[in-house]
Amino acid sequence: MNPQANNPLHGITLERMLTELVARFGWDSLAAVIDIRCFQNEPSIKSSLKFLRRTPWAREQVEALYRREMT
């Protein structure tokens, strides 16, 4: 049995999630939904990915938003 069978995020990279969320909401709206400074001050995919990879609680919020809005 595949342990990832019920995981809707299986095969989706963090970079893809963030890119799709930014394309859909824009940085300003994304920062309003998820209060993370890297989304508010001079946001970029690169700096946001660096922060999200080091900060589990922030990554969980991004993944939850992606599941709610994009799947």
C-alpha cells in the first residue's frame, strides 16, 4: 500500500505551492491571510522559501491554505 495515497500534497513542491498561491492571491492578500513578515516586506519566492523551509509552523499554514484553496 502506498503511504502517500491519501496525501493531497504528494508530489507538489513547496515552491510550486507558493508560486500558485502568489499567482492566485498576490503578495498583499497572501500576507493578510498568513501573517508572515517575509510576505509583507519585499517579498520574493526565494526568501519566502528559505523562511518556510526553516519554520515548520509557517510551512503548515501555507500548506493548509493551499489545500483549502487550490485542491
